[in-house]
Amino acid sequence: MSFYESIFIARQDISAPQVDAIADQFTTVIEDKGGKVAKREYWGLRSLAYRIKKNRKGHYVLLNIDGGAEGIKEMERQMRLHEDVLRYMTVRVDELEEGPSVVMRNKSERGDRGERGDRGDRGERGDRPPRDHSPRPEEKPKGDDK
């Protein structure tokens, strides 16, 4: 058995439970061929770098698979035929990653930023002084083309 990471992007106009159902369908295909899905992560609705089939966003799902090539071929065939799957990519890896993926780790770290220490306490900035709308000496008034 070999290890694989597979990511697919589903259309933006379907709901998260529908994406889960699609992932369940692909998991069943792998298990029917003698493999197993070690980890499944839903990364959420994310913006695409460019439009794909008139979609600007997509639901991202990662599958870590321990299985044979027959199961991967059948899963990819079904991904190609499924109308809600925009793109997919499957890569063979040496070992499966334990714990959350890099994307999920970055997502959890984002909320922990807290205060930004480099700015310091700026204090009260007060109101701006009124603007001076008089023309500058080096500028000519508009309409004076002579």
C-alpha cells in the first residue's frame, strides 16, 4: 500500500454538507478497493487565484489516503465525472502527515495574533486642522492659458 494526499475543489454554490457527501462518496470508493482514508480535512470556502468554470471561490477538501493505485484511479475517474468538482490533485507521498495540515495550523494561528507591539501607544490624535484651499504660488489658476 502507498500513501497519497488528494485535494479537490468543489463549486462555491453547493453547501458544506453537500461537500461532505461528495467526500464520503470518494472515501467509499477508496475503501471498496481495499484502502483507507487516514485523515479528512475541510478547509472551507476559499477564494481561487483565477476563475475556474465561472467560479471565483471553492470548497477545499484534503484526503490523506493509505491505499493502492486501483482505488486512486477509480476515485480520480469519479472526480472527473462529478459536475460539482472543479479541480483535483493527487500526489504520492512517502509518509502521511500527523496532526493538522499546514493550512489548518495557519488558520488557528491567525486568531492568536492579539496586539501588534511595534506600533506602541499612539495616544489621542485629535482633529485635523482645516485645509487651506488657496492656490500655491507656483501653480497657475485653471483656465489661464496665456
